[in-house]
Amino acid sequence: QVQLVESGGGVVQPGGSLRLSCAASGFTVSSYGMGWYRQAPGKQREFVAAITQSGRTNYADSVTGRFTISKDNSENEVYLQLNNLNSEDTAVYYCLKFSGLSWTSSRDYWGQGTQVTVSS
């Protein structure tokens, strides 16, 4: 049974940092593309970052240079490092698994989400 469990969200001041983790079970992250999406209040869920089975990465323009996606195949976890946060980054962040090797395949499993709030 595929499960994705996010952690690491919280309240942070503008300019601060957070590291989100996504613990995967029921499959190995070394074999699939993985990613992060987010949804702010009143907005549609949007792409944030993704990583291919081989480790190639892709980012939304709004987070490029501030966020970093990575994975640890031995721990079967995916991470999202969030730096230089601003109020527009406030959202629920979701980890997801792609059905294939990269973000070009369909999104087939989602985590429950973790809240990130940027506030002074």
C-alpha cells in the first residue's frame, strides 16, 4: 500500500527557512519521479518542484533559487528545503509520487499535506 507522509511544516518569519520531509512506503523513491505541490487559501493547487528517478530536478519559476528538492534513496524519503520564505509561500504543501520516472508522467499518489505559514 502506497503511503506518503509529510512533516516539517510550521510557522516561520519572512526570510526564514524550513525543511519539509516526505516519508514514502509501499514503493521505493529510487524508482519513480517525486514532487511537491502547494495550495494556498482560495487558490488552485500548483506545482512547486519535482525530481526524476535519476535525480534531475525541475522548479516553478516562483521558487527557483530559493527551494531545493532532494531525496535519500536509502531512507526512502524526499525533501524540500525552503529558504528566504515570504508570505506568498504560505500554503499547504503536498508530496506526490508520479506514475513513471519523471514529472512528465501522471500524478498517482498524494500525501495528506503539511501547513507552512510565513508570518511576522
